[in-house]
Amino acid sequence: MYQVRVGVDEVRSQGNAVDLLMCFNQEAFDLHHHELAPDGHIVCDAESVKVTPEFESRSSEVALGGLAQEAGGSRRGKNMVAVGLVCGLLGIDTHKIEQMILKRYAHKGDVGEANIRSLLAGAEHARSVLPAGAHHLAPPKPEETDRVLLSGNQAICLGALHAGLTYYAGYPITPASDILEWLAGRLPRFGGAAIQTEDEIAALASVLGASFAGKKAMTATSGPGLSLMAELVGLAGMAEIPAVIVDAQRSGPSTGMPTKTEQSDLNHALYGGHGEAPRVVMAPTSVEDCFAVIVEAFGAAERFQAPVIMLSDQSLSHRLETVRRPDLSALEVTERLQPNGELNGGYNRYEILPGGVSPMAIPGGRGAYVSTGIEHDEAGNPHYEPELHEAMMDKRFRKFEPLASESRITFTGPGTADVGILGWGSTEGAAIEAAELCLDRGVKVSTCYPRVLGPLPVERLRSWAAGMGRIVVPELNVTGQFARLLRADTGLEVESVTKATGLPFTAQQIADYITDRVRPLDDSGVWESGITGEARVG
């Protein structure tokens, strides 16, 4: 199935209900009829779909194959009839679609013209036979900025190129596979290399080798692959080697549901591995944000000489959005600190400096050293002294301290509100729309979405939370992982709202949770929480 939401204003989520449901077969009706809006309409193939009696007054049966045969000479054009029906019902001009069809079938004789005839037949049938729709699209607004159509994975690839990516290694795994496919065809044009390795362990190992040699390097995987990479994440943290790891999260443990979305890898990204391995964990909130956050991830990896795990998810990976063309001048590209001047025959790769970051030499240049996963002194020599281990562990974690004050957080709404939504990742769009719904119901709601989850910007989150009457944390997992992190690190009392169906939150679900659990104390307009604790959304 495909779901499309379109409007003249920014579209932040997939919406709450379906205005027009096009059913090619019975399964489409059986699975999705309950999502129809109260004033929505169903168009179905008369030859293969039977709607239930309660939907008969809100449905139209169309012989898709018959119309295609009559108009285009082949029943295979039924999909174009369906596109035409949608255009006719929503008032969409078919001219650009006709151009796309001609371009697509330019090498197949009159096939393009046959498809166009089927398209136009569907549009005319909708206008002349089907009931007038209540969902005609508003006239488009003039574009003030240049926009591009991207998926989240494509935005990640483009952002990585801007950040200076020159080496990519990966193993195919849904929903991250198209990052490998996209870069394999394009990275060589930028002087880089992309390879498919035998597994995820080899992918990250080769990324660490390339980074040790001075290249900006990245891999992408999903939850099962991140599990395999855990030991190498520890090596990158101990040896202080920059690396970017994209985890496009999928549903469930083990193989789970590869094509469904979830936010259940947070704990693993933060803590997976033995011995308290240092790393940075980030999460984008939208397709547009995927571009910015991957640039920030490379910046953090190079600046702090550490592995950075970026938590995307299936919803972000495969969602297509029209987004503003990124302003490259606003996205700073960071290079790692390297030795300068004469080393006089000695080089302390792991020199303990106030900021925790020591210059990293590139093989073949100034400064030879051994990069090792065993505990070491400042020169890289193995050492087990208690005082040294304590100093080195402090060095490896202390260097992340600037992220607490510098990492990006987006806020919407007033600084003082009845309810604050504090979340992470792809739930932001639905949360912002939920805040708008709540305002219509008389409840003021603000949102807060940090991009860096590890280390968490504790004091800044506490400062924002001080102005909120309640704090609600929506996330796509069972155990409320981010809510638990917030309680542990910030001491905030938060309400965990979880959903683990493989589907994203809708704005309606978040708004209903908020407004069903608040009531006015008196005429002053002060609100209180009806319940606290945890709730599940189906």
C-alpha cells in the first residue's frame, strides 16, 4: 500500500484519517476501511472488491479493467485508470502526469499514448459519474524557496557527501539497504569508494580501518546489524577512531518486522557493548532533518574522535517528502584535529589534554603510533595501572561535555504551557500537529526535541521542563526507553506514552492522550493531570 498526504501548508505526519481510499483488491478494503475519515470516500475495483453494507453509501465501484480495455486497448492499464480517478476526484491537473508517462515509455512505441488514454478515461469517469468530492485540493501556493523531493535515506546520503564522506561499507539490510545502493552508484563520482562486505561486522571493521587512514567513513544498518557491531563500537571508542553508524530502526527483536517502524534500539545505541564504551547517539526528526543531523554526526565523530550512532527508523528511511533545498553554507563541515609542527621523534597520540581530544596523526604523515583496543598510556603502549585507566576513561568521556550546551534542540510553543511533549526522532511531526489540535481544545502544549540523546543535554531539558505543567513522552516502543532515560538522568516526572504496532503515531493519538487526561481545576484556566505514569496506544 501507498499513502499520500498533500496540502498547501507543511505536512509533518501521515495524517489522522484517509479522505480517499482506492482499493484494487478485497484485502485493501479489509485492512484499511476503518481508517476512512467520516466524510471520506472509497473507490474500489468492481471486479474484485465488495464493501460491507455500512460503507456502501460512501463508496463507488468502478470496473478498472474494463475502462482500461475500452480506452487504452489493454486491461493492464487499470492502474492508470485508478490514477485518473484520483486526479478527477481531487481536482488534480493530469498534464504533468501525461508528460511523465511519455518520458517513461518513450522507447515503447504507442504504449505511452495507451496509458495516457487510460489515465484520461479515469479522470473523466470521476468527473462525470462519481459523486462530487469534498476534498478538492486548494490552489498551490507560490514557492518562496527551492524544494526537492527526497526520502530520508537519500537525505542521509546527500548530507554525508556534503560532510566529506569518502568511504562507505555496508551489508544489505532493510530498511538501510538503499543507502548502500545509492552510494554505490554515486560515491565514486566524488572520489570515494563504496563496498558491500560479507556482513555487518566486516562493514564497521573496514570503516574503522579507513578512518584510521584519514578518511571520513560511514556504515548503515538496522537493529540486527547494530547488535553484531557492538564489539567494534567499543574498539572505536577505546582507540578514539571517528566513525558514523546509521541505524535505520525496524520493529521487534531478532528479525522482527523489517518493513515496519519502531524506536526500540535506543537502549542498545546508548549502552550496547561491554566496559562502558564511549559514543555519541543522535536522532533526526524528519526527512529534511536527516540531512542536517548526518552532517552533525560527521562533525561530532571527527571533532571528538569517536563513534557516532545516528538513529533513523523505517518511517524516516522510506518516507518521501518535498523539503527545502538544504543551505550548505549553514552546515559546517568539521575536520579532525591533527598534529602540527615538529614532533622531535616523539608522538603521544593519546595525550591527556584539558578538553580530552588529542591530535590524531594520519599514517604516512607526522607521528607514528599504535592504535589499540587494549588500555594504553598516552603514547599508545599497553598499561594496566589503576590511575592510568581512570585518567584515560575520564579523558574519553570528558571530551563529549561540549555537546551538553551546544547540541541542537528544537522547541515549539510557549515557554510556559499546560503540557510539554518531550520526545526524540520521527515522532516530532505528529507531536507538533498534536499541539495544534490541543490548542483548539483549550490546552496549551509545547514541544521539545533534542538531536543528541547521548550525552543528554540534561540542564537544558530541565530548564525547558520548568515551564511545563506536565511532560508527556511519546515513543514507538514497548518499555518507554526515552522516558526511563529522562527519569534517570534529569529526575523529571514524565508520562510515558508508547506504541509498538509497526506504524507511526498520529497527531490525533497524542492529542487524545493529552486532552483525555487533563481537566480544568476552576475558571482560572489552570489545568491538572488526570493521571500520571504510563499508557499504551494501539
